[in-house]
Amino acid sequence: MRFLTFLLVVPVILYCLDALLPRAYIFDPARLQELSKESIAAANGNTTVLFEHLTDSLRKEYGEKHINKLDKDAWFFNNAGGAMGAMIILHASLTEYLILFGTPLGTEGHSGVHLAHDYFTILEGQQKRLIAGNHTADIYNPGDQNWLPRGWNSQYQLEGWALELAQGWIPSMLVFGFLDTFSSTLDIGNLWKTIWLTAKDMIGQLLVGKI
């Protein structure tokens, strides 16, 4: 009887918690796209200027307590779904993350299936995305933003850089970001850096009242 009650109650609790998630969000995908376009125009093709301008704009828009400064030592590699790129965490909390991600070398892989919505704003270069059932790729250029609803999947190819926002159950996404370390790269140092920087930001956001 207790087990049956557990099976009935837990889904209700999870549903209620899920419905409350948007109340914890601070980022607006449309506004992120606007700021990205402004920074693209201001940078005039200079990637370093682009990142600095965008980060400064984000810190002014959302507050310095929610957006990290750019730090060369805070960059690390991400291997997930067969794709590889470099990234830096601008914000990480239990319900949202905001990162700069990409590579000028080009990469391709599986998006993963997540309990979070993903918004990908192209800053430089180009992304191609294929949804199963389509026969042509969707193409995204600088200033374009694509949305991958939670529970969906896609194949993607990226040569360039993007601002990525995820909103949902962020801890559930971490497994996808860790598995390639054990199945292929064995880059334990990079894994430790990923865990440390992510945990530090999440705890830091909790301390300022951001879930």
C-alpha cells in the first residue's frame, strides 16, 4: 500500500515542481538574441571583442551577481553526443545555464534528449541542424536563434561560436556532458574542471537566492 501511494504521490509532486520552474528563470531568449545581434555588429568580425562586448552587455542586463566575467582559465572542453567544442560558463544554476560554446574547427553530433529547453544563438560561423523526418537541414547564421524543446533531439553541425541558454532541470543534463569522458576521451582533468566550475556557480547562485 505504501509503495502504491509513493507511485501516485511522486508524479504529482514532480508535476507541481515542474510547473513552478519558469518562476525561477531570469533569462529571456528573445532579449539574449537582441543583445547577441548588438554585439555581433559592434565586434565587426573580431571574436575576442564579440565575447567581451556580449559578456559586458549581459552583466549590465542581468546583474554582475548572475553573470561571470570572462576568464581565460575558466574555458574548458566539452565532449558530448560525439561533438567536441570549447565552452565557458557565464551562468549556472539549478534551473538555467548560459554558456559560450563552439569551435572554429567544426564539430558534429547528437543534441541529447534533455529535461530542459535549449536556445542556441549563433554568434559567429554557422550551425546546421537536422530533425528526424526532415530531408533538408535547417541553417542558422550569426544572429539567428534556434530552439530545441525539451524531450526533442537532433543532429547538429557547428563551425563557429554560439550563446547557449538551457532552461529546465539542469542537473539532469550533466550526465550527458560527462559520459564521453568515460567512454572515449578519459580526460579526467577536464572532467574535474567541468564539475568544479559548474558546482561552484550553482552553489554561488543559491547563495544569492537563485535556484
